[in-house]
Amino acid sequence: MFNWRPVYDIERRGRESEKRTQQLESEFEQRELERDKRLKQLRRENERLAALESRMDALLRNADSSSQTPPATGSN
């Protein structure tokens, strides 16, 4: 009679190894998707903040150029 047990164990470990590899690849892909999503979110936020900063700079330049110094009051 043949001793088939070692071959069975090797095949079983091979299947388990393949299953674990697929699981790790799936987790890696999920992390990549989450990272890409977060990166897109951060880029959108940076664009929004840059636009706000640009608007604030324009408002400040406009306020500086149109502001007149108030006359000094003699409250002594």
C-alpha cells in the first residue's frame, strides 16, 4: 500500500499558501484603493484651499488699494 499522506499534506499546504497569497493580494488592493481615494480627497482639498487663499489675497489687495486713512482726530 502506498503512503499518500505526505503528498496530501504538501498539496494541502500548497492550497493554504495560495489562499493566503490571494488574501494578501486582496488586502493590498483594498489598501491601494483606499490610499488613492484619500489622495484624491487631499488633492481636492488642496485645490479648494488654494482657491480660497487666492480669493483672500485678491480681497486684501483690493482693500489695501481702496482704503483711505481716516483723518486724525484731536481728542487731547
